Amino acid sequence: MNLQDKVVLVTGASRGVGAAIARELGREGASVCVNYFRSTDLAEKVVSEINANGGRAFSHRADVTDLEVVQAMVNSTIGRYGKLDAVVNNALPSYSFNPSASYTHIETVEWDQFERQFQGAVKAAFNTTRAALPHMKKRGYGKIVNIATNLIYNPVVTYYDYTTAKAALLGLTRNLAAELGPHGIRVNLVAGGLLHVTDASRVTTEEVFEAVARSSPLRRVVTVDEFARAVLFFVSDWSDPVTGQSIAFDAGLTMA
């Protein structure tokens, strides 16, 4: 997959899935804006790894819930590389995937927990889209890739706030695809399952990984790097005929 002519902004790219996506993009030749909010050292490490492997990358601190700050980040990326081909909306408010937590029960989850997830997932994607849209419409080309979870298809654990926000992101994806398609802008969603291994799944026991693997048709779980490469498809020209789609990369565990 040759992405040498692509410029991509990845939100929440200092660690975990976002960092893996940024590294894979750089490895395939894309120029990458590594967005982060607090983890400066980690973001610089991702940038250094990409540049050391012959890619091009820079880091940009931005709170993706602030539209003006996001617009400045988009402008900085375009100013540095001359264009912006794609945005990957990966940023996520910090979250603990604890099946026994209060937010897994409708009687105990609080509305402000929902609002926090909507701000960090849906508003963030709204902001990056609004910021990138004038440039993409002018060029008649763009890719927006939203990152979600397979829990929106099958809530095996009822993470009310997190899953509801990610489900709203699916609605945003389809509406954007319907409106922006005539402008040459494709919008798709990639949903991950339990990935081996991210910050979120680092505390997951091998027994749980094995149980999930046994439940999937492929009898395995997806790695972080495999998931990152799936995102690359939607950034590349190979996905030009595709928009408004949501697909789970979880070894067939969910089939939507």
C-alpha cells in the first residue's frame, strides 16, 4: 500500500491504537500529524519512530473538543505539508473498561458520564470535520475515518456512556457520508473489538483473551497493528468507492 502522497491527521495518536495507526501510516509513506493532548513525551516518541523509519511526521498538541484549537491544528498541517487528505478520529476520553463499574448499570451511571464521552468522541469528530471541510471541499477530495467499538453491534458489557457515544458516532458517520459524498469526501467507521494489546486491554487476563478467541470464527483476537492496517485501507485510494460504511475488525466476533 503506497501512501507516499497522503497527508493524514490522527487524533489521540500519542499512545495505544492512535499511535499504532500513526506509525503504520508513516511506514507506508504518509505524512502524519500526531495529535495529542497531555502526553508530550509519548507523542514525540511516535514522531521520532516515524521519522527514523524514513517517514514524515510532527506532533501537535490540541484539545479536540475546542473547535478553534482544532482549526489551528488543521491549518498547521496544511501549512507544513501543503494539503490534508484524511483525518482519523481516534481521540477518546480516558476510560476504564471495568465490567463491575457503576457506569455498566442504568441505575447508577450518571448523565455527566455520557456528556464526557459525547464531548470526547462525537464533538471531537464534529470539530475535525468542520475544520478540514473547507480544504477538502475545495480540492474535491477527502477521507474521514472514525474509530469506534464492536460493542455498538453487540454490547456484551453494558458500558452505557462509552458505547452510546460511539453509536452516535456511527450516526454522524452516515449523515456525513450522505451529505459530503457529492464533494468527493468519503466517511467511514472502523470498529475494534478486544485488541491485543492496548492500554485499555493491558489488564485483561490471558484467560479472557483466550475466551474471546474461542468465541470468534477465526479463533483469535486482532492485534493493535492489524487494526491499524485496517484503518489504512480507508485512507488509501483502494477505498475510493466506499463511503458511509461501518465494519468491525474483530476476527468475525460480530457480524453487522
